[in-house]
Amino acid sequence: MNNTTSKLYSSIFMSTGKYMVIKNIFMVVTAALGILIVRYLGPYEYGKYSLVWQLIGTIGPILSLGWLTTLSRFIPEKNTTEEKANIFSQSLFSVMFVGLIAGTGFLLVSSLFPNIIPIEIREIKIYFIIFIVITALFNISEGMYRGLGKFNRFSIIDGLRSNFGSILAIVLVIYGFRTFKTIVFSNFAFSAIFITAILIFLKDYIRKPSIKVDPLIAKFSLTLFVGQILFLLMTSIDFVLLRALLKDPSQIGFYNAGIKIPNLIQTALITPLSIPFLYYFSHPDVLQTREKMLETGTRLLGVIFGCVALLIFSFSKEAILLLLGKNYIESIQVLRFSALSLFIIGYVTLFAPYFTSINKPGRLLLTQCVTFTSILLSNLLLIPVLKSVGPTIGGLIGLFIQTIILLLILPYNRKQCLYTFTLLSFTLAVSVATGFFISYYLTVPVYLILVYTTKTLTINDIKTLKGLLVK
């Protein structure tokens, strides 16, 4: 490894490390606040809140029309403030326009056909619409911050917004306002304040935009928009089907409580990795080494998050009873199965920035189409039988299929990556079987022994990683 490459790798680790430290500081607070909210509301009200929050978190990013990643991708290439301002303004005004049309349409539909809208949505429909638009504006603002190389700064802003909203909600809940509306309104208030401040900060990039959008940017954004719809539908179809098929908000409460810990770990430790790696995979100095970075990175992340997944799998019962209480005992099996998804998500997390950096987002779209279909069919079959556990197993099936397809369409290192994933999957399966048939507490030791004996992760890999971090 030459000196230039070593410095570049070290820069990636340092930047990623700083970003993740900032995110995790806020995530620790968010996790603590989230546990209090779950305990105070109870399964029924928490189920209502989970559905509303999931829909806002799904529709808002869809409304951002794919601009988040588009801004992250193209803003660094623009040399003048005028060029950057034009792209950001195009994103801002297009989102506002589509939001106005969609919001009006929703109000019309909810007035004409109220029974097709869940009652928890109907009760707050005006706030619901505005909150979705605010969420979309947060998304494009985050894309702009990333494009300007200020992703750490935005992490601080977003962390403060989220935690302030949760703190206010908990105070109100303690004083007797124990409904899902309390949590939604508290977060709405701080989101409105923070997005106003963000747009004021970005005022130099808000101009009258050109009507004509660069064809390359338009095609890129449209592809990501379609892919984002599929991805977000995959992450929310479980909530929608649980509500539609079982008619019981408590099942959503059990489900969301069970997936909370894996989701927090994913948000804190996995999702942040894709942000700086998109920046570095797109950097000219990495063109000759990014495939090697992808192969090594996926292998290391697969091993690490396989271990994390099994650790949670082993202590799911203790975690639920200690953190959430006996009211959420039905969430134990949900947590066990959802924890296993961390292995797959960790393994594939670098694929999205890699395919985006080589201008092949269409390949991601292909895998998302297949994944969404498999998750939808699995959930339709499993939810009526397994209730809140059904979506976790359906999600695992979809993620596994998605990963196999991604590996098969890799342009380089296909065989090596496919072999590594197959080996790790077998290792994880043996460990899980040990847990179910012998003892949950043996899963991690069995996994580590198998990883060592199969040489999936060697001492040299660890030394190389340590050398990069030291440099």
C-alpha cells in the first residue's frame, strides 16, 4: 500500500469515526428517551404513535424526490456558489410544489373516503401533512450539507432537534398527557423551529431556480426517487399490513418495541457508514482501489455485525424485560429475529454508495423491486399466523434475497464477495441453531470459533485495519 493510498484510507477512517461518534452521542440519548416513551405510553398508544411516525418517516423522504443523495453526489462537483444554489433551489421549490399538490389531494381523499384512513391519522391530518413536508425539507437540507462536506454539522443539528422533541414529550407525558398525539406534537414543534433555522443558514443558496434541470441530474434523481419509494415501502409495509390485517394497534406496539434496539444500532453504527463512503468512493484518488475497499469493508462489517446480531439474539429476553417491562413480553421473539437482520444490513451497507459512485443506481433499483415483492408476499402469508413476529421473518427473507442479487450483479470481486457472504451466512445459521436447540448463551462463542476456524477474519486483516487507524 503506497503512502497516498494509506493517507486516503486513514482519512476515510478518521472522517467516518468522527461522524459516527457525533451520531452515537445523540443516539445514546435518543435510545434512553425512546425507552421512556415506550414504557409510559403502553402497547396500545405506542402502537398508534408507531404507525403515525412510520408513515411520516416514509412519506417525507419520498416527497424529497430523490434529492438527498442527488445533492450529496453533484454539489461537490460544482465550483461556484451560483451553480450550487441553482441545484439546491430546484430541489427546494420542486419539493414544496409537489408537497402542496399531494397535501391537497390527501385532504380531499380523507374528506370523501374517511374510512380508508386510520383514525389516528384523521385526528391530526393537518399536522400530519405539514410534518411530512418538513421531513422532506430536512432531507434535502441534509443532502445540501453533505454536498458541502458538512455532514458532521448536520448530525449535530438533527440530533438536537430529535432529542429536544422527545424531552418535551416525556415531560408532558409525565404530567398526564399520555397519548400518541403528545409525542407527535412535541416533535412537530421542534422540527418546525429547526427547519426554519436551517433554511435561514442556507439562504445564500436559495435563489430563483432555472426551470431546466441538467439531464444527468434529472435522470439520477428520478432513478433514486423510484428506488427510494421502493426502499421506504419495504420499511413501512410491515406497519401498514399489521394494522390492516390484525386491526389491533397493540401488535404494532409489540412489533415496533421489538425492532427498536436493532433499529437504534443500525442508525447509530451502520447507516452512517454509507454517507462518508459515498463521498470517498466518488473521489478521483479512490478509483483504482474502491473495489478492494468494498471487498474488505463488507467482509469486516459482516463479521462484526454478525457478532452484534447474535449478542442481541442471546439476551433478547433480558433486554425486553429490563428496558420495557412485562407489558412487552410479546416483543421478545420480535427482537430475536429482527436482531439477525443486522448481519445482512451491515454486510451490504457499502453497496449503495459503491453503485451510486459508479453511476449505476439502476442496479440498486432492480434489487429493491425484487426485495419489496418478496417482503410483501412473505408478510401477507406470515402476519395472520405469527402476528408481530411475522414481519421480522419476512424482512429477513427479503434482505437475504436482496443481498444475493447485489452480489450477482457486482462488476468486480463477485466470486470472492459471494463466497464470503455464503460462509458467514452458514456460520450464523449454525450459531442460531445452537441457540434454539441448546442454549441462547452459546451462540456468540460458537460464532467466534467458526469465524476463526474458517479464517473469515484473520489476524492480518486486524493488523491491516489497526495500521490504517494508527496512520
